Amino acid sequence: MFGLSELAVILIVVIAVLAAKKLPELARSAGKSARILKAEARAMNTEDQDAEGTTPRTIRGETVARGAGAPEADRAGETPRS
């Protein structure tokens, strides 16, 4: 009967005939998707290259000593004494 290649050609022709009105819209959306994907990949590559050339940021904090006048409930991780 029919081989796999003949069935594939018939399927493509049937899809083209039935979806003729939607084909330009599908092609347009596929093109937009490809452009977006390419732009995102390019942006990721430039971010990676920028990150390689910089040193990590150092954020300095300050140490807060516990004061004698501080209430006991304010101490982190401790329960108030009764």
C-alpha cells in the first residue's frame, strides 16, 4: 500500500489545505518566538561575560552589641525569663 514517506506527504498536504488561513499567522508567531529566543540567549551570554570580568560585591554590616538595658525578650533566639 502506502509507505511512510507517502503518508507523511499526504498528511502535510491535508494540513496545508485545512489550515491555509492560519498558516501566515502561525509563521509570524514562530518568527517572533525565534527572535525572542535568540535575543534572550544573547542577553544571557552577555550577562555571563559581564559577570566574569567583575569582582564580587562586598557588603559591610555593622555589629550591634547587646546592651545591658535591652529587654530580655528582644534577644534573638532566647525566651524571656520569668
